[in-house]
Amino acid sequence: MDGLLPEILLSVFGTLVMVSDALTEESHKDWLGVISLVGIYSAVMAALISYVNRGTAFHGMILVDGYATFFRLLVFVIGFLTVLASFSYLKRDGLPQGEYYALILFSLAGQGLMAASSELIMIFLGLEISSISTYILAGFLRHDAKSNESALKYFFLGSFATAFLLYGVALIYGATGSTRLDAIRLAIEKGEAGGKLLAVATALMFVGFAFKVSAAPFQIWTPDVYQGAPSPVTAFLSTGPKAAAFAIFMRVFFTALPDSSEAWMWLLWISALLSMTIGNFAALMQTNIKRLLAYSSIAHAGYVLVAFASRTRIGAAAAMFYLAAYAFMNIGAFVVVSHYSSRGERYVAIDDYAGLGHRYPFLAALVTIYLLSLIGIPLTGGFFGKFYIFRAAVNADLIWLTVLGLLNSTVAAYYYLRILVVMYMQEPKESTPLDPLPAGIAATLVVSAAAVFYLGMFPGRVLEFATQAALFVPPR
Amino acid sequence: MAALLNVVLVIPLAGFLILLFLPRHDHGLIRVTALFFTLAAFAASLPLATAPATPGFQLETNFSWIDNPPIRYHIGIDGISLWLVLLVTFLMPISVLASWKHIETRVKEFFLFLLLLEVGMIGVFVALDLFLFYVFWEITLVPMYFLIGVWGHERRIYAAVKFFLYTMAGSVLMLAAILWLYNATGTFDFPRMQTLIANGPLTLGPAQELLLFLAFFIAFAIKVPLFPLHTWLPDAHVEAPTAGSILLAAVLLKMGAYGILRFCLTLFPQASRDLAPAVSILAIIGIIYGALVCLVQPNMKKLVAYSSVSHLGFVVLGIFSFTQLGADGAVYQMLNHGVSTGALFLLVGMMYERRHSLEISAYGGVATPAPVLATVFLITSLASAGLPMLNGFVGEFLVLQGTAEADFRYTVLAATGVILAAWYLLWLYQRVFLNETPQEVATHMSDLSGRELATIAALVVMMVWMACCPKFC
């Protein structure tokens, strides 16, 4: 029972929000957000409680360990910050609050389930709960063509990718006679399964997961979906579901398929290099800040894949650390975009940011912090994330991937610097109006910046926890 | 005494934090605060010079910063870094004073970045943990990027981005090499790594050593800059505001030379010796090429920038001569160049504030309306050209003598650089300060104010003192 407590609470609160939505008057809708925050907070507490009583549940379908808890806490914190930042956005654009918060809570329940699953059907369930909620969220600007395009694309391509995954699951079951990750591994070790069927199954699952983490060559949907979705939703999409997808990606491949790791390592190797290169070079040409951040998000998925490809405990820990650091800097960046874009998301071109440094020094300073972290300048979380990733890669003798990845990060520096150039070194063309910073957004931004610095100056504790949590990764 | 080094590092940081909370419109208060903290750092750094001259690192502080991987806050100084730290703390108040009137927009941000830059620069010279070194190395990038990009001249954005990307491209390679070394040794600690490599527990194959050497060397060579990696330098120097140019030329370039001396030579001695001929030839090309470009340069600031390419060639040549004299000369030349080229940029900046032009053709006969300016400019030019009794001579002489021990052909070629330097600097002086005084020049070129004189006098005194008492190095 403890094992699923956070997800149960999130579902209960999600339903509560939906029901109260029907019963509250328009002027009191703010309370729905507060209920959601309480719900997420209680889920965080529940995740800690279930960590204290860690172990398996439901006949081994659920496994609560450090790894599950790390990702649960991460996605819940991401959800908390998203809700906090959405208060003023929803009111500004006159969007229905109840549905929005409920969908975020359901999506979080799905992601929490993904983090704690140790069985393929549960993983699939979690993935679908999370995905279906986010398909709707992406199209939440109902009267906006771009948002509709976003939702539709996300839904069609996402369903397609899930089908690949499901096909892989079916083949695995056919080959090994089980959907439990440890049982699959045992069957393979005993030599009961293997050969072509298993190879095809692995490849199919790889496609499904790679789509969900927006890794090349399955990244095509990312820029359109991220651009069209409401900005707070994009902040959420690019961090929460991505982190949860990486969680199951690594869990499945390390727990169930370590025997063939020599082979799938090359899939990761190629995908990592492609993601970094395509993401960074495409981002160079963007004029829309949401698209730019979308392409950068592909590149960052590539960095995480580098850590994954190293197939070691420190590699898995580095990937976890990076996903946490990336979450904070990216949420920060997207929340600024959502606030600055103004009603109807009018100001989303990079040039709209001209003179921000002069007119709103505080906001610009925060953006600078996130961008420096995305570049990977020391004393920010982004730097330590990259540092740990490439340390793991060097440790696993992936020297070429390291050098190419690091050179890639120089290319990335160029487009992030371009935003800084526009903000600080160009004069504004027209004075884009800006509302005063609402409390919810200010809190999100300050917390994100503080987290970026915390991870950049005192990364020890988080990395220590991640290293302990990555013990399930078999030693090579 | 060991705490002192930390104090020197913390004072500018404290200044940075205090400045953050000062009201942004009170420009006077901001300037005075910045000056106070840079002067305090200078005062605190002076006693460092009295540290006994024993081999090895001194005034070490060493405690754990991050447990896993073992990253330590390990700082300390030796005979090389001591003087470079003093160079930084000495030039910082001068840079603040040089920006006193010159910077009128976004004053608070300007001094914030200046103080942050000081922290980074001092940190680079005192860090004894490779990771810590890399952190400080990268941190200097950000404030300098903004100093050039926000307060620079017309093509500032191009110059700032070019500066950032060039340096970063080099330093990521260095990061890869640092990670490789950590993987092989299990430590980032520089003295320990040095012992491990010198005493044999870690043996590098020739190919490995060469690659690691190159990864470090390219990062440093971009910064020095060594021909043909110098192309960012003229842009950055010319477009930067005066304080930025001073610190770029005087300190940031030295970070590269210091890195070569500290890390490349000690960690990869064999590869350094093997590549010495190639590097020396590049250095000589830099010396002659830089000087020739100076001769045809119509822009004063660009001329001084290219003279840096030429002068830093001597530093690299001295280092790679592998002689005691050459190395001493290189270190001495680093300090000399910091003082004299810093002074040249300062003077060019003062002239720009008056005439709003950097073209040599916009001047002429400046000595008549501004005799004091003309005098200090002459002294500085002669120091930069290496006239005996001024500081430049000592460094260049030592380098050439050291090179002569290694290979006399290098000495002959490099010595042409000295002759060319006298030519382009004196010709510059002639065109700017002598001849007829056009009407516009006479109206605009007032002589130095008390503040300006005090700033430049400090540098001129250093030039003479460093020439007369070179024993202190």
C-alpha cells in the first residue's frame, strides 16, 4: 500500500480538483491551484514515507528504491513549480483552471508510477497516464491554431511511438515468458531467450523510449509541440515527462537487458551524437525562443544519453544529476518566456527580448543565470551535470563521444549567448509592456535559480544520493 | 599568513556582494566602493611579497569542497604566481580609475563585472586543484564577455562573442584532458598529480602524452595568443572599454602563458620538449608578424593590440627555450608587458575620451597642447620597445639570452622583433605627438587631470623600478 501512496494521493487530489471545479464560483477558482499544491506536497511526503518502507509491492510489479524515489521527488517538484508558475498564466489568458490542474496531477501520478515500476505493463500504464494528460495540456489554448497543431502532432506521433514500445513489450514477453524486469533478465541469463527476437524487441523498445525523451532520430515532433503548447506546459513537458521517460529507459535496459549492453550501447552512442549535433546546430538558426529552447532540449537529451551510454553506475548517477539540474534551469527559462510573452503569447521572438537587461534588470539577471547554466559555466548546476556526464564517459573510454560532446557544448554556447546579446547589448525596438512579476512566478524563478546555484556549488549530497540509487546498475 | 591569500581572494568577492545591494543610481558611491575594495585587495596582497623564497608552494589552504569526485579548495602560490597575483591587484585600482569618467551607463553592472573578473583572475593564479583552476578559468569569461559586449565600441558584439567562443572551444578540450587525468590518477590535486607523473606511478605513453599536452596547450595558446590562434585578440582588445583592454592585455593573456608554464611543462615534460621547435617557430612568426602588422596599422588601439601578439611571442619563446634564463625572462616579460601595455591601453583610452577617435590620422602635434601626456606616452612606448633602464629591456634581454643558449637562429630572428618594436612605436609617437597641431586637436586635447596623472604615474614608477631592481623576481 505504501508503495503507491504518492500516486494514489495525486489521483485523489486530481479528482478532488475536478469535482470542486464544478462546485466553485469563478471568483474562487484560485483555490483549485492551492488544492493542487497541497496535493503535490502530500505526494512528496508520501514518496518519502514509501522510501522509508522501501521494497517491492504488488507481487513485484512496484519497486520503491532510491532510484524510484529520486525520480518521484524530481517530477513532483517539477509539477509543483509548474503549478506555481501557472496561476497568473491561466488567469491572464482566461483558461479553465480546474481541468488544467487536474491534468497536471494525473500526469504526475503517471510519472510517479513510471519511476516506481519494475514490470513492463506497469511501465506502459504509467507512460500512458502521463502521456494522455500531456496530450491534452499541449492543446490547452483551444482557440490557437498552433496549440491545436501541437496537441495533434504530439498525440499522433506519441501514440505511434507507444505502439512501438508495446510491440517490443509483446515480443519480450514472447521470448522470455515474463514482463517482470528481473525475470526477463534471469531468462536471458539462463539462455532461455535470446537471438533475433530479443534483438528486435530491444530495438523496438529503444524507438519508443527515444521518442519519449526526444532523442534523435526520433526528435522531429519536439520543436512543433514545444512551440505550440502553452509555455508553462512546455516547461513541464521538457522536464517532467522527459525525466520520467529517462527513468524507465535506464531501468528497463539496465535491469532487464544488461547481457546485450555491448550491442545497444551503439544505439545510444549514435543517438547521443545525433541528438547533440542536430539539436545544437538546428538551434543556431531559430528566431523563436520557444523553438530555440526546444532544439536545445534535444541536445540536452543527447548529453544524458552520453552518460547512459557509459553503462556504469557513475554514468547512471550522472544522468540523474543532469536531469535534475536541467529541470531547474529549463523551468526557469520557460517560465520567463511564459511571463514575458504577454497575453496570447505575442512576444516569443528572440528579438522581443531586446533591452530586457536595461528595463528589467532582475528578470534579466535570472535569465542570465539559467542561460549560463545551460551553457555549462562553472558554479551552476548545468556545469556539474556536464562535468559528471563526461567524467563517466571518459571513465568508460568513450573518448570520442566526450570530445564531440564537449565541442558540441561550444556550439551551444553561441545560441545561448545570442539571447544574452539581445538582452544586454541591443536597444529595444518598441517597448513591450510587462506586467509586474506575479508572486507565483517570482517564487518559481527564485527557487529555480537557487537550485541551479545549489547544484552548482554543493552538488555532493544530490550526487551521493544518485550514486546510491544507481546501485541497481550492474557493474561492468 | 596562509589566511592572507584567502583574504586577497575574498576581498573582491565581498566587494561584489556589497555592490549588489548598493542603489543603482548613486554612481559616486558605486565607484568609491569599487575603488575601496580593489585598493584593499592590493594592500592585502602586498605582504605576500615578503614570503620567504623557498621552492615549492607556499601559503597553502587545502580543504575538501566536494567529496566525490574529490575536488578540493586547494590554493597556494610560488615564485611565479605570487607576482602575477600582485600584477592583478596592482592593476585593478588602475582599471577602476580608468573607468571613473569613461563609464557613464549601467555603472553598477560595470563595476560588478570588474570585481567578479578580479576574483576569477586571482583564482586562476592561485588554484592548485585542476578542477578549481578550470572553474576560475571559465569564470573570467563571463564578466569579460559582458565588459566587451555592453560597454565596448561599435563592433563590440562581434568581438565579445568571438572572444567567448574562441576561449570556450579551447577550454573544453582542456576539460576533456583534465577528466582523462583524473580518471588515470584519481585526483585533481596538481602537486599530487605532478608527483604521480614524475615518480612513475602514472606513465603516459608518448601518444597519450602528446594528445594531453595538445589539449592543454591549445586552450592556453588561444589565450596567449600564439600565432595562428590570435585572431580574436585584435577584435576583443580594440572593441573593449579601456579597463577591459588593460585587463585583457595585462592579465588574461598571462593566464595562457602561466598555464603553459605551470601545467604543460610540468605534467608533460617530454611532449613539451618534443614540440618545442614547432612552438618556437610559431612564436617567432607571431613576433615578426605582429610587429609588421603594427607598422601598417592606422588604428592606435589595434596597433597596441598587435604589439601584444608580438610581445607575447617572446614569452612563449622564452618558456620553450628550456633554459633557466629563458624561463626567468619569460616570467619577467609577462609582468613587464602587463605594466607597459596596460599603460599604453590606458593612455590610448584617455586620448579617446578627449578626441573620440582611435585613428592615428585624427591626431598630430598633441605634445603642444598636452605635454605631460606626451611625456608619459614616450616613456611607456620606450618601455614597451625594450629600451635599457626601462622594464621591457630586462625581460627581452633575458629571453634572448636564454634562447641563444638553446638555438642561436631563434635569437637572431626574434631580435628583429625588438627592432621593429622600436620602429612602430616611435613612428606612432611621431605621427601622434609631433609635427603641426591641427585646430581640432588643439581644442580637444587637454592635458592630464590629477586623477589621470595619478593612475599613469603609478605605472610609470613601476616601469622604472622593475628595470632598476630586477633582482626581486
